[in-house]
Amino acid sequence: MVAREFARLKPQFPEFCGCEVCQDDVIVFALNKLPPRYVTARRGAVLTHVRLQGEQQQADISVALIEGFKRVSRSPRPDHGKPPAG
């Protein structure tokens, strides 16, 4: 659910780097802001999907992701863009 909403919102943030590390940072930021509702089983995913159909839950996900886009764009990791050591 969060990854799908991430993909929908990403075009609204042209200043966002978009590399895999930054994408993961935004998604993790959002997941840490949201109440835990995530499971790995397919059955649980269907039930979670039904619960997240509510407008408030969808809005909560969008707000958390927007905050994440802004925060990661403003302050990427200190080693962002540097080649790996070695």
C-alpha cells in the first residue's frame, strides 16, 4: 500500500533524488510514522487492503510519505552520492 502510494506521489517531487537509498528512506520514514498494519501473508494483505480503503487511512499514508519526501530531499544521508569505500 505504501509503496503504491509512493509511486503515485513521487512525480510531485521533482527535486527528490529517486535513487534506491532515498526511496527506501522515504518509505521507511512513512512506515515508522504509521500505526502497524502490515503483514506478509496474502490473506493478511487482503484484509489490510480492505481496512486501508477508508479515506482517513489513505490520507495518513499520503501525509507520512509527503513528510518523508520533504525530509529526505532536505537532508539526505551524509554519505549520499559518494562511491562505496574500498
